[in-house]
Amino acid sequence: MLEPSANMPWFKGWKVTCKDGNASGTTLLEALDCILPPTCPTDKPLCLPLQDVYKIGGIGTVPVGHVETGVLKPGMVVTFAPVNVTTEVKSVEMHHEALSEALPGDNVGFNVKNVSVKDVHRGNVAGDSNNDPPMEAAGFTAQVIILNHPGQISAGYAPVLDCHTAHIACKFAELKKKIDHRSGKKLEDGPKFLKSGDAAIVDIVSAKPMWCRELL
């Protein structure tokens, strides 16, 4: 772990190539030292799923949530999806301390202007109105893997979807293709059903308005 072992003459060391250059070594400690910390996604648009919304006397409506990407600052104009409510952020706090900005990873509460606790709720997402604001998705295409299911899954199957903090019933509108779950290679177009262990590309329609992040 800390020094090369005389009992492992077969191990010649390790090498890795990354954007910061090449690295090599022979011990676990050296390998751990070469791990690059993840970058903070402050350059991406604001994405803040709401965990709850409170009405606080003398302050007003205070949504709370976890900043996933982007930066939240007092004075910003934010839009909540899928309810399409736009307002200004009056203040941002974390652990009862005012912040000049909230960064990815922060769990914060923020006071908003002229918004009732009935207007926004858990499952909504806040984004920057001037930088790729979140919008309602009537449906979307997803890659799914059936880990365990007692029978067959066909078009029309209606599971409950958990997406960020939203908990919404949805429907598999179309089974587009079955794929290899390791390589992603297409195995079959328009399968009639899916079963445990299968991976597929499916069209999903939600029963209520929702927001989801595009990854493809």
C-alpha cells in the first residue's frame, strides 16, 4: 500500500493518462494521490430541484433544495418548472447564514418575491430565466434496464417515476428498441415486451407535467 512489496515481483506498476498529463506509480497511496477531484459544474445552467416550500412569518415564501449545477444568487430571476412561475430571488441562506451565492452541492433556502406556497412545491425545479430555463416535458425518450420484474412489460405499462424530487405516474408509450445493456448495441427493433435483465430505449409519457434533464 505504502511501499513496493518484495512479495509481488510480477507487479510492474500502473500507468494512467489524463487531461493533466501522464502518471505512473507502484503503490496504492501513489494511485490515490493521482485521483483528480471532480470539477464543480458552476459553468452549467442553474438546476435546483425543490425538496420543500415553506411560508415563514415576516419573510414570505422560502423554497429549499439542493443546487445540482450552476450558481444561485440574490437578485437573480428564476423560473420554476413545470409550473412556469418566474420570480426574483430576494435572499439565499444556508444553515441560517446569508450567502452571496450558492454553489453546486449546497442545500439552501431562498426567499422569492410575490410567490405563494401554493404556486410552487416539491418536485418543481428552479433555473435561471436568462440561461436555458427549465421547461415542462410532456414526454421523453429514456434508456431503461429491467432489473427485476415478475412478468413481461409491454407498451402501456404504467410505473411510478422518481426524477430528482418528483414522484409521478407515467406510461411506456412505445418500446422503440431492445439494446445490449453493456455496449448499447441494438438487438431488436420494436420489441413486443421486455423482461428482467433486458435493456431498451422507450418513449415515456408522464401523467402530470414534469421536468427532466436531457442527457443524450
